[in-house]
Amino acid sequence: MSIAHSRLTAQGQISVPAEVRRTLGVGPGSVLEWDVAGESVVVRRAGRYSSEDVHRALFPKGPKKARRLEELDEGKRQYVRSRHARR
């Protein structure tokens, strides 16, 4: 049972009917996912990423090597020197 119909334009665009937008909770700028299942197409709101997914994307090699306090202090000193060095 379909709840609405859309027509495909010559440029391959469609309008998402208001009933479907309300049901999915989407609006301007929302991202929709399209999947083909046999002879059917499933359209759904794109899922959000978990903090774990974001962390893996930002740090693909895993956590960095632990550093000693002296190493961190030396890194800060070098950074300050480089930022405030006379040119």
C-alpha cells in the first residue's frame, strides 16, 4: 500500500511528498539513503554516526603512544619558541 506518489523529472529529480517528509522527520538539507531490495527501492533517513564511528574516522591508527610529562613539557617549550621566535 503506497502512501504517496512522485513523478521523476527529465533531470532525474523527484519531490518527496509532504506525508513522507513528516513520517521520516526530514526537511531541507536532510540526507536520505536509497537501497534497492529486489525490485523495490527503500528510502530512509540517513542514520547518525555514533561517537565511536567519529573517533575511528578521526584516528584510524588507534590511540597514540603514551608520553611522559617531561616529553609534553618539552613539546610545549618548542611550540612556544617557534611561535615567538624573532624573524
